[in-house]
Amino acid sequence: MMQPKIKNRKFPIPTKLYRIGELVRYSPFSRQTIHNYTIMGLIQEVQWTEGGHRLYDESVFERLSKIIELKKTKRLWEIRKILNKQDFTNKTTRRCSHSENN
């Protein structure tokens, strides 16, 4: 979801968070698959509710789309390695660009 751009906004717009049931509704994956992918580290919750339910941000849908594409030619353990490498590269790039800006 795109957040509306409001000129001179003085307050943050909260990010939409999704429960597993919503991921199931908006994706081709079952509840068990979402749970398994979380346990395997293919996707990651960003927060928990007070009742102990996992919450995912909007980026999980892009991640699930990558998994769908990769599953055409790769096994889950290979996908995890690929995604972990991408995550590491992204973190390193952000860290480098952040230190360059300071």
C-alpha cells in the first residue's frame, strides 16, 4: 500500500501490519506454509500482538513473490541461502550509505 504524501505532514502514518490470516487471503499460500516459511527464516514477522500473533509488514508480499519465482527452479534451502545473501547485501549497502551521509 502506498502512503499518501501530505506536504508538511507533522505526524507519522502507521504502517499497515498483517496477520497470517490476511497473508493467506491475499496470497496463494496456506496458513501452514506461511508458518513454515516464518520458522525457516524465509519471511519474518516485524511485531507481535499482545495475544501472541505474528504481524508482518507490507514487504512480506514482495518476499513471497520472490519465493514463488525461485521455487520454479530452486529448493527451499537454496531459496533461504539466496534470500539471506540478499538481506546481508541490502543491510551492508544501507549501512555504507548511512555512514557516507554522516
